[in-house]
Amino acid sequence: MPFKQGRSGNPKGRPKKGETMTDLLREKIEIPKTSREKLTRKEKIIEKLILLAEGGDLSALKYLFDRLDGRPKESIDLTSGALDAKLNEILSQGVKE
């Protein structure tokens, strides 16, 4: 069902600060350590992530590399003609009804 013209698709707007899942998670994870605790929750999670990566967990390794070095840039070779071939393939299929 399309939106009615002149009406917002999101009338309430963006959630207020502190209402999103990310805000709530960040609030809980950044609780300062008590005098009895050696590490904060955030530090405990980072330690666990490092242990998983050291143990060979590929997801943990990928996450750490993405955070430390940034994701590698992907390049698209426009000289090979692959893009033209794919475009021609799509256009030759025509519009399905």
C-alpha cells in the first residue's frame, strides 16, 4: 500500500535519544566498574573477543580487523566488460509481468 501524498511515512520521527536498542545497549555496557570489579563490562567483552580471535574464531578475527584497520576498499574493474555483459543480460531478459 503506497503512502498517501503529503503524509509522512514516519509521523513520529526518529526515536528520542536513549530509546533505541543501540542507546540502551551502550548505556548498559558502559556502566562503571564497582570497587570489587577489576574490569568494566566493556573491557570484559573486549577481553572475550580477543580470546575468541586467539582461539581461531573467524567472526571475531574479522570483527577485530574491521575495527582496527577498517574494512578493505573494494574496487570494480570497469575495463573488463563484465559490467556491460551483466547489463546486457538484464536487458535481454525483458520485463516480466
